[in-house]
Amino acid sequence: MITSSSSTGSLTLERPMTTAYAGVRVQSIDILRGLVMIIMAIDHVRVYSGIPAGGLTMGIFFTRWITHYCAPSFAFFAGTSAFLYYNKTGDRKSLVNFLVTRGLLLAIFELTIVRFFWTFNFDYAAFTITGVLWMLGWCMVLMAAFVRLKPLHLVIMGVAMVLFQSAFAYLPAIFPDSIQETVARYWAFFYPSALAGKEGVVIGAGSGGLPSVFGISIFYVILPWLGVMMAGFGFGALLLKDPALVKRVCLWLGLGITAAFLLGATIKALYFFPADDLTPFYIRLLGQQKYPPSQFYVMMTLGPMIALVPWAQRATGWLVEAIKLIGRVPMFYYLLHILLIHLSAFVMNMFVYGNIHQDWYVTAPFVGVPEPDRWNLGMLYLVWAIDVVILYFICARYARFKMENPDVAWVKYI
């Protein structure tokens, strides 16, 4: 248990802290983060199975849909963790340095270690994307410029950034005509541009319709994810309040956001689709846009996660402890899980087809598995379950190493 040795809030192992921070930071944040890390692996096993990202069959749709909770939770709770880091140190300069150095490290990891684990391919000219670590890293770097603001102001800015995100698409249009295309091309790192070229094609579009800059396909943009992280930073201030207040506010806020999503998305599903569209209602309701994340997408995912905070605060049991452990070493888990899943795909392919078929994965996560060779859902979930168990035991050893070596500088970042 995290404890406090003095009125300054320095952390030791002597006497229990009495603030909400002790229970919420260790319990709620780690459990929910660990839970979405485990769920995330479903989607990444799906990548190597060759099963498409969603579909009209209920099993495939919900296999993809449940993993939508991951990226918003990562961004939101990264902001919360940043606030709690500041609360622990009381040093804004230290927080700024941590956000910048960790953020840059995540962006570098995305283009090096993570990319190689995805593809086992060094041909950067052929395929490179900006994934979730890229997005989280640059959001952290940009967050460093705002942490001197009051948490409430960051919440307001973050929510506004999410709700009014469409305005970002038109930013290149405010520049002189002579440089609009250039601005639009590089603005693609932040948000897709509404500016079209002479052929009517969106400026900077690369393979697969994704914006491309310097040969890098922009999978995750920076905005409005930065707004999600800002809101998470302000949420951290709430977690320092009286536990009863935290429980009440999280339930009302989380359920309120979820209810607002259900109302708005239902109206959209019923009245804003063509009359001859045969898409099932549940897909119209839940199939919200992720790239970039729409307002309904953010509400659909973060509402339930916020409502779960009170449950996670008081949850107990061996399974909860296992999930919490993974949530304490999320970066280590993330880096390792892609490598393990890729290798597991080799094992499964060798067992089923007699060939590892690395040729299918040279542009992962956009794989090229022929339709007859795609795994079924049973194979997908079997590999996922085995890999999560393996990851737990490896993470347990790393968590023990991290606890026993707190003075090793690099463990703060991984």
C-alpha cells in the first residue's frame, strides 16, 4: 500500500495515507488501465488473424467494438496520471520534464520498436504509420505547455476541443492560397484537413486513404486526443476529493455522459441514415467513428469508464489483483504484447497451415491474409487468452524488478 510519512505528502511505506488519492490512484486507475490493456490485446490478435475490423456479423462487430474503450482510456488516464504525478512531487518543472521526455520516448518507440514488432520489416519507405503511442507521446509533449493552468480550465479546454473538433479541419483554409496545400499536408499530423486538391482528393492522402506526411501514414492524429488527455488531467483533481464525493460525481458524470450518447446516437441512427440503408440498428448506434474520434465515440467510451471508477476503487479478489498488476506496468505490457502476438501468429499458422506466413504481416496492422486462411473467432480468442496469461507472468516478474529497483532511472519510463 502507498503510504505517507509527512504532511508534505512524500511517499514511503510507514503509515497509510488518508486522502482519496491512496485508494483511487492505486486501485481505480491501475485496475481500469489494466483492464483496457487486456481488452486491447483482443484487437491486436484480430489483426494477425486476418479478421476485418468490424462487420455485419455480431461476433466480429463486438470483437472490434469492445476494444474501442482502449485508446480513449489510455489518453484520459494518462492525463489523470500526470496530475497525480504532480500531486506526488509538488513540482511542476519535474512534471513538465517528465511529460516531454516520456512523450518523446513514446513517439520514438512507435517508429522503432513498435513498428518492428508489428511488421518484422525494416523497409520504412514501404510502410510506416503513427499508432497510439505516437498520439499519446505528442499529446504529452503538448500537455507540458498547459499544466500551469488550473485543472478546471484544462477540463473546459479539453471538452471544447472534443466537441468542436470539426473546426480544426478548416484551419489550413485561413492561410494564403499559395501555402494552403503545404499547411494542409503537415496539418494532417494534427487533424484531417477539409481542403481538397485540384483532383478533389484530400491533401496528403496516402495508401488506404490515410493522410501521409514524409511517407508516414497518419493513423492516429493528435487532435482531439489532446483534449481527452486534458480532461483526464482535470479529472485527477476530482480524485483527491472526499471518497464519497468522488463516488457520487463519477457515477453521475459517467452515467450522464453515457445517457447523452445513447440519446444523441439513437437520434442519429434513426433519422440521419438513408431510408434504404439496411445497416442493423445496433451497428448504427455503436459503430461510431474512431479516426479521428468523433464526439459520440468519445462519449460512448469514456462515459462507462468514468462510471466504473467507484467499482474499481473497492474491487477485490485475485483476478482484480492480476488486472491491477498489468495496469501498473502498461508500457512494458504494450511493447511486449505486440511481439508475443506476432510470434503466436507464427505458431498458430504453422500448426494450421504448415507455414508461418510472415508475408501476411509485412504491413501490419494492415495485414494481407487471404480470406480462406483467416482464423475463426474461436482461434482468435484462444490465442488471446493464452497470450494474456503469458503476459501476466512476465509482467509480474518485471513489476517485482521495478519495485526492488526504484532508483533505476529507466524503469520510470517503461
